[in-house]
Amino acid sequence: MKTIKIQINDKIGFHARTASIFSKSASEFKSIINIEFKDKKVNGKSMLSIMSLGVKTGDSVIISCEGEDEEVSINHLKNLINNNFNS
């Protein structure tokens, strides 16, 4: 399992647009992808679950990827967040 802690710097945090982009990207991978925030853990492939976390600008989340493509998936998602959800 690969795990990273990363800050969300998008100006609105994890809202509908960013949650949609993240979940669609995460769904491209075979690995199980989870996001943790304030003692809550959700499926990173579910837009609604991500939005339920209430992550705001400047908050840090923990992303974990477990499976055969965990290395590629965590690096891709890390780059996605670092580029403020722009491809």
C-alpha cells in the first residue's frame, strides 16, 4: 500500500468539480483508492463520498492506494492535486 499526505490548494477545496475530476481519474486504476480526512475514510472513486468530507482550501488529506498499480495511481493523483486538478 502506498500512502501520501497532501494539501489541497484549489481555491474551493474538494467541491463538485474537483471531486468529479479526482474520482474519474481514480476510477481509471485497478487499485483500491481511499481518502482520509478528520478521522473519516471514503472511497476515492466516489465523487459524492469525496464531497462529503468537507475538505476546504489548505486542508491536508491522506490518500492511500492499494493494488497492482498502486505506485502509478498514487503518483498520478498526487500530480493531479499538485496541478490544482488541471490535466
